[in-house]
Amino acid sequence: MKKLFTLFAVLLFGCALWSCEYDDADIWNKVEDLDDRVEKLEEAVKTANINIAALQKLVDAQQNGLSITSVKKIENGYEIIFSNGEKAQILNGKDGVDGQNGQNGSTPDISVKKDTDGIYYWTINGEWLTDPATGEKIKAQGVDGADGHNGTDAVAPRLRINPDTKEWEISTDGGKTWTSTGVKAEGVNGDSFFKGVDTTNPDYVIFTLADGTQFRIAREGEFGVAVEGAASLGFNYGEEKTVKVLFKNVKEYMIAKPDDWKVSLKNGEMKIIAPAQSNSDAEKSGEVAIHAVAQNGASKILKINVIIGRVLTFEDEDYKGSGNMLGEKNWSGMIDNPQNNGPILYGPADGDASGYFLYDEANTEIMFEIAPSQYGSTQVKFWDGGHAVSNYVEMDLKKGDADHQLSVYYKDPVTGFGGHAGSKNFGIHFGAYMFADTEPASPYIPEFYFADGMSRVVDHMYVTATTFLANVALNGNAFSSAITPDGFVALEAIGIGEDGKTVTGKLTFNIMEHGRLITDWAKWDLSGLGAVTRVKFNMKSSDTGSYGMNTPAYFAFDDIAVQMF
């Protein structure tokens, strides 16, 4: 490009001196041709890595018994949505998939193959893809470890085109090192690793790779299992509770439970009895898991968390307080409308929301408030950070913006609600440190605390992405870049001890890493913070500027479990 520009400049300067005539059309044609080839190469790299990510998710789906809830054609391929909420795109090459011709040979042939040990490994051009340092084959699926031993995670390779050699290069360590494939990239149009996507059967979808390998993934349809209300329950010793379980097109199910808890399920009602206090060997917390199987073989596991303690669920039927800030005995009354600049979280135009609070009185004793202003204002408004209760669901990423800041990017297939395990209400966190180097004791960070001043162990909570976070993390916007495959979005919990100052511990949870965003509810173990009187929550991302993270500092949370004994 520089040489062409220099040649053009010399000709232009020379003709200015000697008044010559020339036709620059050929030069501009070469410039435009070069730009077009560069653009095609960049698009080829993007297509290849998107298809690798899709292939990884197909392996995950088959390994974990996931099904497909949606498959639809898009402009240049297919969009797939799996039963755990994750999405994938299968993109065309020049002419597409489904038996049409691409340009085989101009892109390395990436695929997977099951070895004699029953594990899928990556292949390239028909040969096993190996780690250059160890010579070992690269796993395309995670492997659980035996008791007392760590398992191994799947590693998705990445492709790029070397700008000097114009050869495709591959990395198996997240982009730290690159190895040439020996395949030239000149003239490439972004071939697909997929030969076909067969959606004709109502019970499953067949994905055929370019080398003939096939994946048959069941469709979910209207299949699922959920509970009516919250899926996290706090118990006294020996206490019995009943949960209504909702099934859709379930053929059979199995139940697992913690040691010495009693569980029975009949006519859609599950009775759970906590162990007696005298039973010192009993587990004080755990999961009652319902493994449901559909007619087409798709499976789904619903986990009901149980604990000797208390749980903040945000469900109205679990409200035990004397009244919220509006005098109502519920959580739903605290949900603002509209989501941005509403009267509850922002107060009147000439006032503030300093009276806003969420208090789980007579239960966990957790209190939330809106953070004080970081900018010197005397007014308290949600744009300065804090926590709010919500029940908004928005699955259209195009609406992932500040006007939908209280929306969660999750919709339960059975109940249609957005809370954990199909419940209705949940919490929204907004805010992070104002500056990247701010000390953890900064007062400008959203938190919750125990209103009675007692210290307790927070056992766990559930978290997922909001629609605003999902859209920007995946697609970027005018202020933030999309998170790259080697980037991250992380949540950080900071425990504060009885004196209100001492940090008892810090725990990090990656809500996005390796190009994957959590869009289903995930359990975050917070017990490692120890006994605390308050917990501060920060957010960090790989897209960071001089004032901290550029990615919107939002996440959703639900079912905060507290050890009370």
C-alpha cells in the first residue's frame, strides 16, 4: 500500500513540474483491488474463528446432553441457540453450506474426531492437532477429573493470517504462540468447516462437517423443568417444605439429594425435609437435582439449592419484612418503570432517590442502598451505582442499551420469567470502581450489608448477564469494544469484617472468558469470604480505559444464601 502511494505521489509531483498528462485509473484500480483483498482476508479470519467456536459448542452440547431450542437461517449462515442459553453462528464461505461449493484448500480444514479413548480431539487437514511443546493431541471436550484430581478443559484453536507470509497460522494457547499450517491464504473467501445443516427433522438437527463428521443434536421444543417460585430454600433443622415442580414434555426423571436430607416427588409436589440438628454427619447445604429426559432424548438438570440458613429470593411470597420504602409488603413494588430514569431509582427531577432501600427484614437481614455520588453531587441516583430489584426480560440484543438496564438476558423455557430456575424477580447490580487504581476500600462501590450489624457467612448467590452487558460484550457499541476471545468480564466480591474495614477475602467470577458469555444462571460460591458484615461488588473487563472498565458494569443476581447457624 505504501509503495503504491509513493509511486502515485512521485507521478503527481513530477507532472506538477513538467505539466505532463497521465491516466491514474490503473493505479487506483490496484489500490482498490488491494483493499478488497485485505478486506476478504480479514473476513476469512473472522469467519474461520466463529465457525471454530460453533464447532466447540456442538462438542459441548453432545458431551453435556444439551439440546437446541432454536435454529434459524441468517444472511450468511445459521444461528443456533442451545438449551443452556448459549448461542453459536455457523457462517458460510463464498457460497455457503448445505452442499454448495466453496473454495476448498484456501482455508485449513479444522474438524474434530473421536479417538479410541472416546474423547473428541481437534484435527487439521485430516491429522491430529497437537501441542507444539508437548506433542499431545488437543482435546475438543473437557474431561472430568477423578476424586482428588483436576480435570482438563477443552481448548479451542484460533486461526490468523500472517501478514508477511500470507499463510494461515494456528494457535492452541489462546494466541500466545502461532504455528504455520502451510496453507496459503491468497484468494481466500472464508470457507466454512461445515458442509451442511439439516433442519428437516422436527426432533433433531444434523450438522455435517466438511470432512464428513456429523453431529446430531436433539431439538428441545417445549421441553423443560422448573419450580414455581424460588429454586433456593433456607431451612431450620428438621424443617419440611413443599415445592411445586413444573414439567413440560418430560418422559422420565431422576432425583439426587444431599446426604441425610429427605426428598419425595408426587403429583408435581416435592417435599424436602432438612436433617435434625442432632445429626452431626448431615450436610448443611447442597443441591436437590432433578435430571429430566424428554421423548427425543434431550436432557436438562434443575438444581434446587437447600441450606440450613436463610435465602433472599426476591419473590413476593418470601417477603417477611414490615414493609418496603413504599409501605408495601413485597419486592415487586420496588421495580422501577421506566427502567432508565424512573421515579423510584432516580427520584423526581429536582430531587433524589436517597430514600431507596431493599431490606430483607426478618430473613437474611441483607440491606441494599444506592451508592453515594462519585461526582460531588448531593443527589443520590441509580446512575451513580447500586442495586435494584427487577423482573424485566429482554432477549433482543438490539435493545441491549441503557434504556433496558434492568433487563436480564435469560428467559426460562417453562415459566417465561427471567429469574434463577424460572423464578420471577431478581436483583440488578450496576457500578464499578471509578478509576482503575482505586483502593478496594473505595466508598464508591455497590455493596450489601447486614442491617443488624451481625457477621455471617454468605454461602452463595446466582449470577447471569444483563441484556445491556450481553450486547456490548458480544457486539460492542460507541463506547466499548466487543470482548475478544482472549478477553474477559469479571465480577469481584470483597468481604468486609466486623470492624467495617478489614478485608476478609476477595473472590472473582468470570462472567465472560474465552469468547463465552454466561447467559444462564450460574452459582457463585462466596463462602470463601468467611464471616462478613458487608460484601462489596466490583466489575472488571479486558476493555479498560484510564477511568476503569469501558464495558457496561451490570450483572444480574438472585437467590443469595446465608449460613445462619
